[in-house]
Amino acid sequence: MSSDPENSPLESRIAPLAYELKRFRTFEPCWSCEGHNGPDGSLWKIPRVWFYCESVVQVRVLSDAVSEHRLAAQLSAPWRVVLTFSDPDNVDTTFSLEPSLGPNRPKLSALQRDIDIIAEHLRDATFAEARKLSRLT
């Protein structure tokens, strides 16, 4: 799932989440990072998966599903889906699934445990949120 596996391989800690998103066939992961600490040991780069999606409803369902995990107090930080873009010369809309961090940042190891929890429960949580939304139509 990398356009350049030799120079930019899919990092092992984020791979389960990237694969789970890909498994839906509506989300197309295009970039990811497992998170990294800086030289001083503090969080430098947050874990995240960037993806394309044609359906805003699917993005909403994914966002709701990840929020449900936070409500159950299973994650060390709230995770969210944000709108972004990959490159200034790319007109395609990109989304990012990432932690929302305030001043009390969890350690990278805690955020990486969040990755595992989200990946493990994403499919069931997303289907549950989709069922809730379908009852409204």
C-alpha cells in the first residue's frame, strides 16, 4: 500500500489501521505515519492515515465510529477525521484520521495503542454507525 515501498514503506504500527480503512473499499489510504518522537523524546509527529473518499456520508460514519470509541473511554485521546489536502497542486480532497491533541498530550506509545484499538473495532463500529444513520432516512 505504498507508492514507493523501498523508500517509503508502510510503517508497521500504522499498517493495521491503513488496511482496515482500505478494506471498506470506500476509503483509499494515500499516506500514513505511525507517529514519531523527536530527539528530546517528546511527540514530534502524530500518528495518522490520510485517505481519499468520494462519499461525505461515509466520512461522517467513520468519524462517528471513531468518536464512539472515545465515548467508551477506550482511547488515550479523542480521534477525529479532518479535511486536508495532500499537495498544493493536487485538487483532490484528502481526509486524515488522526488524534486531536490538547496541551496534555499522551505519549506516543499510548497513541499507538489507540491505533490498535481503532483498527480492531473499526469495522463493527462503522457498521453500527451506518445502521444508526440509515434509520434516519
